[in-house]
Amino acid sequence: MAKESLTFALMGNQNSGKTTLFNRLTGSQLHVSNFPGVTVERKSGYIRDYPDSEIVDLPGIYSLSPYSPEEVISRNFLIKETPDCILNVVDATSLERGLYLTLQLIELDIPMTVALNMIDEMPALGRQVDVDQLSKELGIPVVAISASQNEGVSEYMRVSMETAINGTKPLKPDLCSGPVHRAIHAISVMIEDHAEEVGVTPRFAATKLIEGDELFVPELGLNQNELEAVEHIVVEMERDLETDRLAALADMRYAFIGEVESKVLRSKYPSYEEAPSVTLTLDRILLHRWFGIPIFLAVMTAVSWISFGPFGQFLNDVFADAISKFGEYVGVAMSKAEINPTIQSLVIDGIFSGVGSVVSFLPMILVLFFLLSLLEVTGYMARVAFIMDRLMRKIGLSGASIVPLLLGFGCSVPAVMATRTLPSRRDRLLTVLLVPFMSCSAKIPVYGLIAAAIFPNHVALVIPGLYLLGIVLGVITALFLRRTVFRGEASPFLLELPPYRFPSLTSLGRLVKRHAKEFMVRAFTVILLVTLLIWVLETYDFRFYPAASPESSMLAVIASKIAPIFAPLGFNSTPAVSALLAGFSAKETIISTLTVAISGSDLTLTESLQQLLTTPAAISFLIFILLYTPCAAAVAVMHRELAIRGGLFLIVAFQTIFAWSIAFIAYRLALLFGKSIPLFLASLVGLIALIALFLALLKIRSKKQHVL
């Protein structure tokens, strides 16, 4: 080998199977989904059969003319870090779209191979591709593979290694003709020295100049005379073709792609629409103008009922009983062994009561993630973004924002990071601020425990109700921000709808396993540490002697100083306030803190919670947890993504004040209706409707002023 190690850049359109191929080659288990935009930053790993060679999985893009941050990441890596070989993944079922990027990659004149992925789906579409002929037309090696079935992957990697080792560049780096051909070549000759200084081919630099690429053109360092000469050539090209420069380049590439397709692609059907397709049949129903959204709401209702209803609750009860019996067994064993009572209290009242109470909700969380992963992998989530676009635009966002918001139901951290795929800074900032309104999975144990204790007959109503309340309040907040801070219209929304795919049990199992692992890691790291800290604060006074009474413990003293803030919300006891403080680190610690703080009582956990929280106070407590500041990790990521001065303080202050205000209103309403959950929910919905009506009237008024 010419080099001790090689670097491969994995490139391709969104949802072309790049991450699946990356997992096959490296043995890692990155998240694989059936909707665009999974990879939002570059990830790297070492190839299993070639341990000295690194492969970098770059965000999926459609062009080397970047419009979003992930496209900038991909192009900068190719230009500035110059990999030894580009692994270009092309979806065989969407050949035209994939080849558009391929032609631009060829212009870079870097060793390159094409993985013609999803070739196993072609027979069902009545199509076939002449792979050898495609390789000849493009002048680069092409290998047919199916990354999901692990077919052709090893052969593709062997060909790619040979290409990289030999430094074999594309045989036909000049794939164009006509007036565009003349313009590119004229500019290439003029700027050849500038292109060499930047480290790109003159042809690639010429196409960027014709496009007017604002990010790349300044790097060439052309003087004013050279820029004017380039503009003169481009204007002449536009005059000859009677079209603008961007359309001219696109037409040239698509004309070449059309010629290639006519030589390599064979189909039994005259058009895509005439081929028998499950995707087209389902889309006629699921994307229906009137039925699409009701179907989506019905699907999410079914997901909620299965996860939080009798089935999910049954699994939780079984798991909680198992943990409780194991804790009793450990307690008896420690007593027989005459272990120090303080250590016994730490293990039983601290670890088992605290961490165990959180872990007991693992089955419910896994059922929810399994169902959401099923919708995601099949391709339905991409349809959700499409059908929600019209509604999202009412609040100043496009359907593209629905993907980060849906991810927020899992975890706020990746949801905030996923906003990088949004095209404008305005859309990114507004979406980031709305993510915390989506109840993350860490809040499920809190909702489940309190709802089961205070509202045992309405658990399946309370938990989805909290989810819905968060969504509605998020919408109202977005409407307010759109009228004040984030004026303007949402960016145009372009979305690829992938074909429906039946998920493999292996991929679903891997997703569920990953979520279970993440949950358990949090349970036995952050939650365990916070639980132990709470146990220490609850057991000792400030001189670190055992507290003479519960009121003299460090926890009680600290909580007593803060409790008056929460008194108007109906809860100001030491356990409740302590739990909210602990929740700043991770929301699951609210449950562990509550159970540790009330573990000394002879009452059961349910009985203790019933004494601790009245029905109105429980409603207020749950709503405050729903809306106040997310976990520390999410706040840190939000601060980094917002990139505004004082962003961290603003996030914490806004969300905490907002949560307090809504919880206060909910508490007062709940006092009016006592224990009647349906009446309370009706009054809350009525209040929200009045706020929405007020905002609508403001909108009408602003339109009238605009007309005047």
C-alpha cells in the first residue's frame, strides 16, 4: 500500500442507505431510519476488514451547492481534507436523483466508486440496471449492492480499496456539452492558478463561479477584472440558452443523466406511476388532503393507548414487583449478614427505592420506542412531515421542523441537534425553543408514578393529556413568537418521500436495544449519583451527623428556603421541592428523589404520594414538570445551537417562569373543579381555546392594518 492508512468519504443523497452501509463496513450501530436527515454531522469509524482505514459518514446531500449546515459539512470535508476515495451511495430506485450528485463529485477528480444500493428492490418495480454499462458511461467503478441485506458489500469494499490504493481517478471528469461546456472551459482556463491554490480542479471552481456560490467564490481570490470577465462569459451563456445560469447547469446535467438512463435502465412499465406499487397505494390514503391528519392522530392515539394503557401498565407492574422482591431479598440478606444499618439504608432506601423506581418504567418506555421506531423505519414519519407542513406554516414553521419535534418525544438532545438540517437560522431558533414542549421519554416515569398514585382510574387519560397539552402550549408559544421575535415566513419545504419498507426485526431490535441501553446507562450514572446525593442530604445535617429529625436534614433546610416559591402552586413540601431541584440534572431523578425523600415512612409509596399531593397540587406539579427547564444536557445543547448572548440564562428563566405561570393557572382551575379530571381538562382546553382566539384576533387585526 502506498499509505499506511486510507480515508474514505461516504457520500450520497439523504435516505440512500449510507448509514446502513456504514454500519455494515464498520460494525457500529448508528441510527438507521427511513426518513431523510438522520446524519446531521460527520461520523467516522474503522473498516472491519481493513482496520487501518477510516470511513467518514457525511450528512446526506443532493448537491455540492450548499444551502444548509449539513451540506456545508459534507462539501468542506471533500475540498479541505481530500479523502483517498469517495464512496458514493446511489439509490438504484431513484437513479436520476442520485446521479445528479455523482456528476458533481466526478468534477472534483478524486478517486471514486459508486455503490448502486437497494438493487434488491428493482425487480418489484419491474426495472433492471446494466451496471457494467453504467460504469463505462460514468468512467468510474460501479458495484450493485443491497446494504440492508449485506449483498455485494464486501465486493464493493474490495473494489474501493483497489481504487484508493492505486489512486485511480475518474476517466471522464468532463461530462458536459453545448454552450455550458464552452463557458465552463473558458472560465477554467482563466482561473486555473487560483483553483490550484485552493486545491480543487479548475472545472469544479468554474461551475461554482457560474453558480455564484457565495461561500466558495471568495476563497478563489479573483480580482475585479477577473470577476467581470467571468460574469461576461456567463451572461453570454445565458443569452445563448435563453435561461438563467443555475437552470443552464441543471439542464446540462439532467440531459446527460437522461442519455445515461436510456442506455442502462430497462423497465417493463412506461412510467413510475403505472408500475404496481404499495407505496403509491398507501400514499393515496395516508397523504389524503382531508383524511391524512385524522389518520395520523388516530395512529398516535393508538400508540399512546398501547404504551400507557392496560398493556403498558401491566408490564410496568410486573417489572416493579420483580425489582421490589429483589430489593426485599437483598435487604434480608444484608440484615442476616449484620451489615451496618447506614449502609443498609443507603442500598435499600437509596439505590433500590430511588434507581429501582425509575428502572421499573423501562417496559413502558421500550413499548413506546418500539412503536415509534416502527413508524419511523417503515417511512410513515416522513409522510407525517409532509401532511403537517400546512399546519406548521400557520405557526411560522415548515413541515421540516416536525422531524426534530417528533424526536423531542424521545430525547431533547438529538432533537435539538436535528434542527441543523433546517435551511434558515430563523427556523432553527424557533424550532429549538419549541423542542422542550415535547415530553421526552425521561418524563414518562414521573407521569406514570404520580398518575397511578393520584389518578389511578385515569392513567391512560392523564399521560396522553400531558403530551397534548405540551403540544398545544408549544403551538401557542410559536404563534406569539412569530408575531414578536421571529417575524417572517418559513423557508420553502422540499421533502423526499421514501418508499415504504417492511422493517426487519433485527433493525427494530437494535433500535429498542439502543434505547434500553441509553436508559440503563442514565439510570446507573446520572440518576444513581443524584440519588446518592439526595440520600446524603436527606440523612445528614450540615455538620454531617445523622439528622436528629427530618426537618434538620440538609435537604429539608435547603428546600425550606425555596419552598415559598412553589406555595402558590399547591406544593411546597421538602420531597416535592427537592425532586424539582434534582430534575434539573435529569428528569428521571424526580422519581428517585421523591422515593428517597419519603422512604422513611411506614406508608407505601402510593400512600405517601397521596398524602404529599392533593389532586389540584398533583395537576400543578405534573404541569410544572411538563414545562420547566429540560435536563442539563439538553440546556447545554440548546445554548450551543442558539449561539446568542446570555442564551443559557434566557432558556432557564423563560421556561421556568412560563412553567410556573401555567401551573399556577392550572392549580386555580383544579381547585374550582375538585377531583373531576374531565371537568378540569375541559376548562383547561377552554382556556387554551380563548388564548388561541385572542391570537387569531390579533392576526386579523394586523392583516387589516397591513391592508390600510
